[in-house]
Amino acid sequence: MQQPNPVLSALGDAGKRLTIARRAVAEAITEQAGHFTAEDVLAASRLRRRAVARATVFRSLDLLVDLGLVERVDLPSGDHAYVACEPDAHHHHVVCSACGRSVEVGELGLRPILERIESSTGFAIDSHRLELFGLCPECRATAASKRSA
């Protein structure tokens, strides 16, 4: 039995129309492993023979970001990618500054730090985003092999 698409389920739960284009974008996102770009979504939808306009992909990604289903990750190069996320979860990522690979990490014990920030600023923090940048194991190995050559 086929599992329901979590992106489509969340769109339906949010009262959003499940258009053909949104279905194609949701299917393309579900197929992605790790981070992806709007171009990746376009390519995946074309492979499935579902024509989706570039503007529709960007609007759909913006909607999914607003719903907390996808997070936009700003890369050190100035480009950005997206990562599928669990709704209402903490979205912390380690991003490779060489290849752009992104790995979601857990809460990391930030709650006490957030509470101190709230206490010292008077803000009631309702959201946050954490992106840490560095070299992934593969890029570190590649860099090390180039140095030793």
C-alpha cells in the first residue's frame, strides 16, 4: 500500500487547494534526498512528464516555507536551497560550504539559551533558525587528498 505524501497531506490540512502543479511539486520534493533547489524540483517534475512553470515552483516553495514544511537554506555562495522539514520541529542545519549538502540536526539543547535571550531582551521568541557552515566529510576528504597530492 502506498504511503500518503506528507506534503500533500499537510497542504490539505492547511486548507490549500491540491492543484495538479502543487501535486507535482509535492511529489518532486518527496523524492529529494537532502537539500534541493527549485531547479531540482523543475527537473524532477519534467522527468515525471508533469509540466510545471518555474514561477509556480517558486510560489509553491514559498507556500511550503510559510507552512513550515520546507525550509530555505541560504548557502555561503549567496545561492539558496531548500530542505524538507517536519512541521513544528526545530529546523537546525549543518551546511557544507563547498558542495551545499545540508543535514538537519536536532534541538541541540538550545532551549536554555533561548530562555536567557528572552530574559535579557524581553522578547518572546516564537521562531528561530540555525544554520552552521563547514566542510562535510566528503569535501574534507577531497580537500585533504588535494593537499597531499
